[in-house]
Amino acid sequence: MRSPRLQGEARISAPITIEDVAQAAGVSTATVSRVLNHSAPVSPETRARVEDAISYLSYRPNDVARSMARGRTATIGLVLDDLTNPFNSQAAEIVIHGAEKSGFRTILGLAASQSGRCAQVIEFLLRQRVDGFLFGQARLEEPAIEALLDRGFPVVLFNRRLHRARASFVGCDNYGGSTAAANHLIGLGHQSLAVIAGPANLSTVVERIDGFQAALRAARMQAAPVFYTQYHPGDAYNAMKELLQRDRKPTAVFATTDFMALEAIQYAVDHQLEIPGDLAVVGFDDITLAAHPWIRLTTVAQHIAEQAARAVERLLEAIGGKQVPREAELLPAELVVRRTCGGGR
């Protein structure tokens, strides 16, 4: 092990800088930089002194500063609307790990889809000098995201998309998944169906309703009434109350998210209705709780892990200068039949 004489007193109180290393090794900061970046030849003796100084001082290069010197920060911005939703928390974990594998950090910004905070979150991320943006939430009309696209920033959306197909997008086949759910209920003999949906300005909601209603039209059945909510706690519970006060009560309910389906089931249980005997319920997402043995919710799985992984791959490719396709990449949605609609376990 080498033990050269280090010049100067080692300063071990953080943070250690490149100047500290240069002083300890008796060289210039430019020489230390050449050793760190292998950017120019350095004599073996000088390299040894610099490496010993780095080891002795426990110096760690500032990756962000080095990236900024190259015009990047090796950081991406991830915008979601609610981390209490397991869909979003799982997506965040996948994105963070996927970015880390390529040496990128992730800064998370939260903007509830109906709050109008998307612009503020984007401005915050711009101040952090992120290299690109990944949106897991977006309304059909989102001027702040449109402005980013106009300015040429790398942008990828997943789960929800804009009305105009200007950005690269990864999602699931919402239309096909909800069509499968409707066909399953029709096959079980249900004639009176209803839909509990989220906000009408979200692509996921529009596509899931369209697919469900299309299946009813194909079966020459009456369109299902749709009760829109704002995704607030209790919205679906209250929608069920209104549904069951109608003259033509539904025998089956399709909710555009699993959380709303669970609230619908809670209302039914609170009012002594049997699931699925008196009321069949189907959700969408296949969150972990859906498979709980006390619930066993029939739902449509959309494989969020794969969506998030593909989205971060696309964004990193765009940041690296690769042309990323703007057309939508739709992953298959799978009907998972369990107890709550009958015909399953």
C-alpha cells in the first residue's frame, strides 16, 4: 500500500472539495480533474498521489456538478397526483429504480389532477434543472405540459394522456379492458348496469366508459347511466346511494377504479346487500387489495409496473438524443374474474 507524504493538513470536516484534494496531493485542481475524468495523461507518480489524497480525505465527486458542466443534471422530474393511491406509489418506485440504473436521480412533484397545480410543479422542477419530465397524471387539456412540448423538453406521459397526441405515451388498453368487463357482466345475465366514474376530463375515464358502453351497444342493450366523481373519498359511496334510489336499480356496477369499486361494495354491505347476489361489482386497476381473500374483487389489471418501466426507458432515450415515437404504446389490459361479480372465486 502506498503511503506518500501528503502536503498540508488534511481537512476531514465535510464537505471535501476538489481544492482540498489538490492541496493535499500538492497538485493543481486541473490535475485532480484529469485523474478523475481520465481526460488527459498524468504521470503514474502524480496519479498515485492524487488517488491517495482522494482515499485519505474520503472525497466523493459531485455528480450533479459534473453533469451540469456537461449541460445536464442527470435528473428527471416525475409528476404524480396522489401517493396514497397504490397505483402511483408503485409507479414511483419503478421509475426511481429505473432511473438509478442509468445514473439518474428522480425529483417527485405532486399535483392532484383537478387542483390546477401542474403548472406550479413544472416551474419548480424547471428550477431544479431536470433533464426531462415524466407525467403519470394529466388532464386531457393541460396547457403547462403543452408549453413544455412547445419548448422542446423531453416529455413522456404514462397512464393518462393529452387530448392531442403530441407527447410520447405509454398506457394500457382501457377501452378493451372495460369492454371485456361489460361482456363478462352481460354473459352473466345482467340487464341493468351502471357506471361510477372519475372526472370526465381524464383520458382513462373517457376510454373506460367508451369501452363499457360500446359493449352494451353491441349487445343491443340500453346505455348504462354514468355517475361522475372527483375521486374524493366517499364520492363512490354517495354515488351508490343515488344509484340504488333510482326506479331502475342496477344489478351490476362498473367502477373506473378499484378504490371506487371498494366504496361501492362498502355501501352495499352497510345496507345489507349481498355481493354478488344482490349486486355485482367490477373495478379497474387490480391493486393489491383487490385480491384480498375477504374481498376478491373482479377487476381489470393494467400492469402498472410495465407501464412505468417502459415510460422511464422512453424518457431516458429522449434525453440521450434518440428520437422517441410519439404514438401511444398500449399494453394489454386483462380481466381478472373473482368473487364480486359472480362466475369467479
